[in-house]
Amino acid sequence: MDHPPLPSDVVVLPGTDVEGEWERFRIFEALHHLMRICNPMTSADLDAVADVLDPQPDQSALDIACGHGELLIRLAERAAIDGIGVDLSPWVIVRAHHETRQRSLLGSVEWRLGNAHDLPASPTSDIVTCLGASWIWHGFAGTVRALVSRTAPGGRIAIGDLRLRDGADADAVFAEHGRVSTKAEQEEVLAAAGVTPLLAFDADPASWLDYQDRILDSVESYQLTNPGPQAEAFRREEAQWRRDHERDQQFMTWTVWVGETQPSR
């Protein structure tokens, strides 16, 4: 299968089927390759998250499911941190690796290819983030626990995940889509994990529309450069994603939390 070479300094986690992941995530490449931020957030939103994470020189940062690496890169532009970005898609790791060479970083960033679920909890990092990949730990609660277990005392985490819209009928949503946590339940999870929220915001409806438009632009660009049955299938998949997003936004939103873990005693 045609794909770019994996840079030699990318760390491949044990057990990673590299060639298999190139194929598995080709659709993600087709639908996201034109964007830096692969979720319904604006650049200003991402800056707000980076500002509250407040990286300091010599701190360490771990970005789980880092995508094209934009959050970690912005942290490394702010301070001389030691950063690690992990993702299971070699496509996004290659792009993140390339992007670090185009930007003026104060800190250093290492990219790792593999399943972040298998990362050991030790050593911990001062900043640990996961925006939009709660599936790794089977939902919001499991992801919060995983982030906290990998965060040093008094460190900071950021998590982005879907939640039930205020006032939505939870029973009706459950019958169609399964359990979706409420904002209050997410707050309870954070409190139980010893996380003090410092920032919380919901994706603006315009951000969702912009995200969908960026997906459409990406898949149309991909189809122009890679014509054929596979690209046509990806274009049909994009249309289905758009319909699903439009349906789900009636009862779900996407919330980003930034919080501080308990300091050591």
C-alpha cells in the first residue's frame, strides 16, 4: 500500500501492527488531512486550553490520541517542555512530525505510534491531555481515571468528550444510542478523581458546522488526488457522518474540561 515513510525517530510501541494501521486509518486521513484541529474546536478554543494548562519550563506533557499534534505543539511553543504525543494512526504521526519541523518550539516533542491504552502509568507527566478519544478507556470516567493516573500530583489534565445536552431526554437517547453522560455526571467523575475544574466549555454550534465543512473539504481534496472506488466510498462515508452529526447535535454536545489534580501531601 502506498503511504509516506514513517520517520526514523518515531517510537513504535510494542505490538503495533504498523502496516495494518496505515490501512485502518486511511479513511481518517481522507476525511481529516486538511485540518490541524481534528475536532469541533476553534483555534481560539485550543489556545484557551493551552493557556489554562499553563506549561512551564522543564515540565513534561503527554498528549493521548494527539492527532496532528496541534495542542502539544502549542504547548511546546509556550515553554521548554518535554512533550510526548501518542496516536495509533501513522498518517497523523507523520503529519505531526513534519509540523514540528515547521514551527519554532521552545521545548522538545517526541512522537509515538501505538495504542495509548498500553502506555504505563509511570513515570507521570505534569500535563496529560486527551481531546476526543475517550473510546480508548471506554468512556469519560475511564478516561479521567487513566489521565489522572498518568499525571503528577498538582498537575493538569484536559479531556474533550461528548455529553448529553441540558434538557435532552436521557431515556430516549439511551434507547437509540446507549448511555450518554450528563454535564453533572462528568463533574461528579472529575470530583471523585480529585480533579478541580479550571475551565469548561461546550463546542459552539458554528464550530460543529466548521468541523463538518473541513471534513467535506478534506474528502473532496482526497478524491481529486486519489480517484477511484475507495475515494468514492470515503465520500459516501463523509455524507453519512454529516447526517449522523446533524442528528446527534440535537441531543449531544462536545465539552472540554481542563482541571488540576490533587497536590501531594
